[in-house]
Amino acid sequence: MKSPLLKTFTVFMLLSPMVAQATNGYFAHGYGVRNKSMGGVGAALSQDAITAAVNPAGMAFVDNRLDVELEMFSPHREYTVSGTPTLASGAFPLENGTRESGDDYFVVPTIGWNHRLDESQTVGLTVYGNGGMNTTYRNFENPLCQGGGSGTFCAGKTGIDLMQAFIAPSYAKSFFNQKFSLGIAPIFALQSFKAKGLNSFGGFSTDAGNLSNTGRDYSYGAGVRVGAQAEVLPRVKLGFSYKSRIFMSPFNYYKGLFAEQGDFDIPESFNGGIAWQVNDDLTAAFDVEHINYSSVASVGNSLLPNLQTAKLGSNGGAGFGWQDMTIYKFGVQWKQNQDWTWRGGFSYGQQPIPSSETLFNVLAPGVQQWHLTAGLSHELTKHDELSVGLMFSPSETISGTNPLSPSQSIAVEMYQVSVQAGWSHRF
């Protein structure tokens, strides 16, 4: 754990702009190139030292190894407004037309390390990230703005940028001749956030000076993930893990934006799955993941009536209106021979944004539902392996009425592609 390579990658992880993974809301569809190539399955299938990000119990079945990965992730986001603007007092219309978000390419690092203490116990370290509430809408002339304003919300260049990085040391132990395992991974989290172009909402805020354009702020916190795996039949494993709510320090620079004075905790989630080794070469797996987005007020509170009954930043302040999300994942793996392994999969989860919440969610368009994935691994030596994964998430659109200009319709759209490569070394 004192390796210079590990230290370098941990620092790189915390500083890199890995903030656009709006796949399942703002959770990634999977963690690690093998997991992602199989649609995100991993609760019952352990293949590398990144498995602790899904189920730490799986580390009991992972050898001494180091996994280092980089992903090039490209989301394409836009919103379209149509209809006659409502110009009455208190209304907030948007300029008609389509606006595309910039910043379409991001590099996302991941690293995992595992060490066997004996035949039944392991310790490890996994560093990974989430993100996705990321948009950048360029400034433009907006004739609807009074007093010479411009841009999406009449306050210039508009967008938000959220990063979440996690450092998870893990411990796992197997029992009953490696038929059952338990694992635990304390999670230490870092978030960063910045927002621009929201000052026009100052009249709706408890603290207009800490609403927008205040630079990048940081938040710190901790939680825990626990899990279990069991071989219930020959070649058949079940797995389950639970990640607690991660309690974070508030974003003080944005306590006039996020509900509960800048609070932005990371919601709890559950993973369960089954893996079936059909034969020596073929494995199939199925997972279900549930994310409780609605439990975090700054994410789950609706825009209306909250914006009318409680100001932004207050305990009942408006949020993004996200609902809870359940994702179903399926993946297969075929080991062609000692040198080549092939993977494929898909996942589906109904996106968390109701049609009534499109106004704020032009900033956070987490509308993706389907993820189609493929990948491969090639053994370079007895100790080294190269893996590659591809992901395509087809275009999804959510449309709804502008709640502050009811004669207008807002459609939020996104599609995504990513390419990921990883190097693994077994000790």
C-alpha cells in the first residue's frame, strides 16, 4: 500500500476531471473493465481487485494482484425548448431552441489492489469514482432576459460540475472451504462541486451569495459497504452487498443552492446477484441494483411546490426531483482459450427524473436507461493481462412542461459512449 504507483494513481484519481459518468443517475453502470464489459454485473462474480466497489466479499476469491485502468468517457447532452414563453410576474421562461452542452470527453482512472493474508483472508484497496451532474452551456444572447442578461438562465455561461471519488480499503474472509465469504469496505469519500449561471434564482435562495459562481467547493465524508457471497450449488453463486448512506460535510460555497444548507450526502444502495459457471469456459451472471436517490433532500426534493414554500438552501428547499432507481444487469463471459476471454452484456434501469422536473435537470440530465457493453482480455504473460471494454448508451429523452412557464415544453436528451483499458498484474 506504500507503492509509489499506488500513491500516484490515488492522487490522479482525486484530481482528474472524472465527473460526467451520468449512467445510472450519477452512479456508474459498473466498476472495473471486466464488470463494465458484462453490463455491470459483479455482486456474485469476482474477477479483479476492483470488485470491492461492488461487493467486498468477492475479494476473498481474488488472488494477489494490481489492476490499473483508464476510461475515456464521452457523454453528449442537450436540451430543447419549444412553445410560447409565459411572461407574467414570477414566470421563468427559457429561450426556444436547442442548446448543446460542451466538455464531451473525460478521462476516468480506477485502481484496485488485493493481498492474500492466508488461504481464507485478504486485504485490499480500491479507488474509484462516480459523477454525472455535469453540464456546460455556452453563453448566448437571450431576448427573454431583462436587464441585459444572457444564457440559459439569464446569468451567463451555465452549468454544474460534480465529482465523487472513493477510497475503499477492504477485508474479506472465506469459510467452509471457500464456499461462503463475508467482506467489509469502509468508504472514504471526496466530492467537489461548482456551479455557474444560476444567480437569477437569487430571489428564491436563503443565501444568494452562496448560490452560484463561487468556484469549486469540496466535501468530505465516510460510509461503509458490506457484502456476502455463497456457493449455493456447484458452479452457482449468490452475492449481496449493501452500501450505507455516505454522510458528507456540506458544500458551504453552495449552501444557498442545495437543500439543508449545502448538504449533499451520497445515497445508500443495494446490490444482489447470481453467477452461473455453465462450464469451464462459459459464465453467465445477473444482478439487480437499487439506489435510494430520493433519500437525499438536495437530490430528491421536487422543484415545485418546494420552490414556492421553502427557499433554495433551506431544509425543504427545491432539489432535482430524482426518484429511486432500480437497475437490472446481465452479462456473459466466454474463455476461448488460455490467452483470450470475451465478454458482453447489457443493463436497464428506468431513469430517475420525472417529466415534471425538466427545468432544473437541464443541468443534470441523468436520463440514461440502457447500457450495451462488450469487452475482452488478453493474457500477455503468466502475470500480466490487458483488458479492453466498450459501452454504448443509446439516446434517451425526457420531456415535460416548464413549471415556471407552463406554455413551454422542455426536452432533455443524452447519449454516451466509452472506451476503457486496463492492465492487471498478478503477483
